[in-house]
Amino acid sequence: MRWTGLAVSFAVLAAVTVLSLAVGAQAIPPAEVWRQLWWPDGGETAAIVHDLRIPRTLLGLCVGSALGLAGALMQALTRNPLADPGLLGVNAGASLAVVCSILFFGITDMRGWVWFSLAGAAAAAAAVYTLGTTGRGAANPARLVLAGAAVSASLLAVIEAVLTLNVTVFDKWRFWDVGALAGRDAEVVGQVAPFVAVGAVLALGLGRGLNAVALGEQAGQGLGANLARIRLVGAAAIMLLCGAATAAAGPIGFIGLMAPHAVRALTGPDNRWVLAYSAVLAPALLLTADVLGRVVVRPGELESGIVTAFVGAPVFVYILRRRRIVRL
């Protein structure tokens, strides 16, 4: 049954991918999209499909999968159903790195921001993991969450200080910070795809170990699970997935929160299936938000980060109000 559901999920993703290629300020029939994909005629429609929509759609697939896997990983590792990629300070670290690249190096190109964002995300994730696993007592999800909150608050305070004092940096940074798939070319996709691929392999390989983590410290150790190794590999995967996604598209919220919750309604709590389904349905969710953003204010456009916030905020409130929120 789960394999059937996964096949249906791939079909849904394929349909949304076609919509992403066909829908926009200029609607293109799916048959014409198919023809231009394989036999481009060099005209305006071919340019729209190949230069604008294919890179945008590929980025949506890449970023969506990364955020879905990262969200599922974070919720499993911290045993916190409200965890999302911003919890461990990754988004804040990436944002501060982009701000610094503009302030100190004058970089205003997305392709330059990618590498700074990845480095900032990695540094923030490493700081959170270090704070959460050192000192008295064993590492536990609560300490990681508290460390993430502390690091995020500190980094965001620095960002706000810089943006308040430097209007030029704010004007350039705000277009990245809103979170969007538009305005990125194929080179950006190529830069982040290897990081997402490695992070996805690490994440998907942790499914069985995460099931042991979900049972608690003592039960997990009793089953022979190396909890420290699982957390370390999980943190590395989160760093790669969140860092690459945030670097490419900016901090898009709620995808990592919503997708795993929707998946668990289909698969149950088995993290092997939660991860697999999240990798497929999260990009479908992000591309759907991106398509909606193109049509609701046509001929203008809403960035996908704004659309996901409109949808995700009520979902967050619903999850928060559930009686048994402590259970995944």
C-alpha cells in the first residue's frame, strides 16, 4: 500500500511539474511545452520554457526536496512536531552570511551569495550542535532546540543591527530574504544540487535509526542504536539540505513543517517512509505555491515564500492546538 502511495505521489509531482512549466504570465499549453522541450524552435516560447521556467522548476524540485527531508529529519531528531529548518539556526546563519557578503565584499549576484550562504548555514549548524552536545549531561533534543533558539536570536540581532544602519545592504538583501524561485538561473541549480544530493543520501539512510531515536534514549540504546552517530549524521544532512535550499531560494518557511505532517497522515510514524514521501511531496507543495503565486495577482507575481507563509501559518496554529502535540 505504501509503495502504491509513493507511486501516486510521484504522479502528483509530475503533474505539478507540468503546471510549473505551463502556467505563468504567458500560459503555454502542455503539448507546446513538450514540443519546445525536445524540439525548440528558437522563438519566444522556447526562450520562456528553457531560460525561465525549466531552471525555476528544477530549483523548486531541488529546494522542495531539501526542505521536506530537512523538516522530517529535524522533527524526528528533536522529537518536536513544530521543528522546521529554522530551528537549528541554519536560516539565520545563511542570512547573516549573505548580509556580510554584501556589506564587506559588495557581492550583489545570487551566484555569489550561494557560497556565503552555504558557509553561514554550516557554521551556524556546527555552533548549535556543539552547544547542544557539550557540557554536563548527555545530548538530548531539548538542548539542541534551546541551543538553536539562542544562536538564531543572536544572529538575527546582528542582522537587524546591520540592516538598520545600512540602507544599501537592506535594499539588496530584502529581495533574497523574501524567499522565491524566480530570478535564479540554471547555474544556481547546478551549484546547490550536489549538496542536496549528498544530504538526501545521508537523510534517507537514517530512517531505521530515527525510528530508534523516536523510542527515547534508553529504548534506543537498548536496541543497539548509536544515538550520537545518528544525531551527528542527521545534523550534517540538515546542514547540507537547509544550507543549499536557503542559499538558492532564500529562507522559505513552513514547507519543512507542513510536508512531514501531511506525510504522516498517509504513512504513519515509520521514518523510513516519512523521509521518502517527504522528498516527493514537499517539492510538489512548493511548486504548487509557486504556481499559485504566478496566477493570483497576474500579470504580477507573489513570491513563493509569501504564499507558503499564508498557507503555513494556519497549519502551524492547527498543529499547535492539537492535544497530543508532543507525539509524532
